[in-house]
Amino acid sequence: MQMNSRFDPHLPRKDTRFSKLLGQEMWHRMPPAIRQRFGKRVRGGASVAYQGVVTDMQMNWAGWLLSQAARLVGGPLPYDMSCVGQPAIVVVTEDIAGNGQFWIRQYGRQSGFPQMVHSSKRFTGPTGLEEYIGYGIGMALKVEAQEAALLFKSDHYFLSLLGLRIRMPGWISPGALTIGHHDLGGGSFRFSLRLTNRLFGLLIGQDAVFQDAGGSD
């Protein structure tokens, strides 16, 4: 007997976590394609993958030093200018144990292994959304909707040690980080990253264009 697709445990469910952070007015300000991508919740352990290509990369000397130092804590920032024109893959997996998502980003390079970035988004904290990169380092995010984009903006950085959450003062933080999801139509979107410091300007900028893809279990 064939199971009705509406009961398939691997099909995405409706996800209201991002819409609740934004509110209905701002949520519906965005294109339907963005609402669909961030409004589906795959079953625990299943994944959604997006394939694309890096289209632009900017980095000044201060950004290069920061990105190299960040490799000591897992390399959460792009660090190789040769990634431009190389394949990029993003995989989003629902966190079975917690109320969040695991994100894996892979950026190709002209030589050597691709850069892998691991992070975890959790719907918690003073802003309602936090991103963890490991080693006890996290960032509280604010979510903002535009007509053709969904933006994630850093509110503050923190350390999680021995069960304590320690907010880092602004002068220690690397700068203001903005991650953008810009709909391009036709099932494609642009990912943008901008890290800006008050003293050193734009440290790192990266853009990649991705195509919609189905989920996998």
C-alpha cells in the first residue's frame, strides 16, 4: 500500500520560526520564493542542499589577517580569494536534539581542499536567533526583511563558557556582520556577506549565487 505523500516523514513541514521573528507584515513584504525557502522545515536529520558558484570576493589587509586568525577556531570567515568562480554548496539540516538548524557551507578553491564552514542557528537568546561557530563562540542576530531580501545582522558577539554566556564588549568584536539572502527570480538567489569594522572599513565581502534544490534524507 502506497503512503499518502502528505504523511511522508521526509517531506518539509511548515516552519514559522523566521516569520515569528519578523512579524507577519515584514514577512509578507518579501517575495514568495524567500518565504518558501525559510518557511519550510525538514524533518529532523533530513537536509536541504543548494548548489551555486562564488561570484565576488573582497578583502583588505585587516580582513585577511582576521580571516587567517579565525582559522584557529574553525575558519568561519572566507579566507581564500581564489574561491571566485569556484563551486559553492550550502546544506541545511534540522537539529534533531534542539530547536535549530545546522549549516554547512563549502567553498571551492583553485588548489587544495574546499573551505568548509560549520555553524548552528538556534532560536533563542535576547534577539530570538543566535549563531554558533564552535569553541564557545556565538553571535546574536537580528532579522530584517526587505522587498527582495532577508538580512541577518549581528547584534553582539558572546562566549559560552561553563554554562555562562559572556557578552563581548564592542571594542573586541571584529565588526558588524550582515548576511543577505537576495531573491533573483527563476529559482535562484544571491548570498551576500559583509563584515565591516569602524576603523578598517570593509574587512571581507563575498557573494555567491545558488539554485533551489530539493531535500534529501
